[in-house]
Amino acid sequence: MALEFVRVAAAHEGALAAFFAELVRQGDNQWFHPHPFTAEQARVLAAYAGRDLYCVAVDEGRVAAYGMLRGWDEGYATPSLGIAVAPAFRGQGLGRPFMHYLHAAARLRGAPRVRLKVYPGNTAARRLYESLGYRFQDAGDGQLLGFVDFGRDDQRAGAAA
């Protein structure tokens, strides 16, 4: 396995479109729907050049997972995170390192925290997010709104002393 976490680029357009089609075929768009999962959206993301971050986990040319940090284009300091793992790659431990990658990218861009939404019935995702330190509240739309605060290293060091 030659797994890479990279920003979506033109070379990923076809594989990302196939990934989106598989999510729709499996009905996963009921849990995750930040934008249309279409070939046209894959084309838009492959050409995207803004401040938001759209990434893929790629294994031998296949998109194994897709993730995003968005909101910077609109001026928000706290980006919204979204992630989906391809059905064939689930249960193999990919979600956690991909989340760590996205968290590191947010920290490097100066984000104080990250937010995400999850449906209460999406128990696998909720368990992952909770294990990564997300705290949830009712979003008022049938979903839970979660935040993970990064804090500063000197604040964490002081708290541990």
C-alpha cells in the first residue's frame, strides 16, 4: 500500500469522481453532504485554488478518503472539517491518521480549533471524533455540532505541570 495524504489536484479528478459516485451508491451521502457528490464537483475541487483545503488519501491511484477544512474563504478563523472514507477502506484505521493530518493542517494555518457536524446515528464517526477530543452540542438541525480546541503548546505545558 502506497498511501498518501495530499491536496486535491487535477490528477485526482477522475478518482475523486469515482469516490463520490461510490459514496452515493452506498447511501453514505445521507451522513455526509457538504456539497454535491458529482463528477462536476470533482472537477471544481480539482481546479480549486482558494484558501480552503480539500484533501484526499490516495492509495495506488484510488481515493481512499476525502477530507476538507473550509470556511477560510469566507473569513472564518475556525474551519469546518469534513471527512469520508471509501467503503472498501473502512475498518482499516485510515480515519484517525487522516483526521490527524487535517488537524495538523489547521494548526499550521493558525486555526485555534476545528468544528464539524455529525448525525447522532453515525456511531462509528462519533466514536472517532470523541476519541480525538471533540465535545458535542445539539446543532438544532438533527445533527451534533462538535469542536476540538487546539490551544497553544505553552498552555498545555502549563496545565500538565
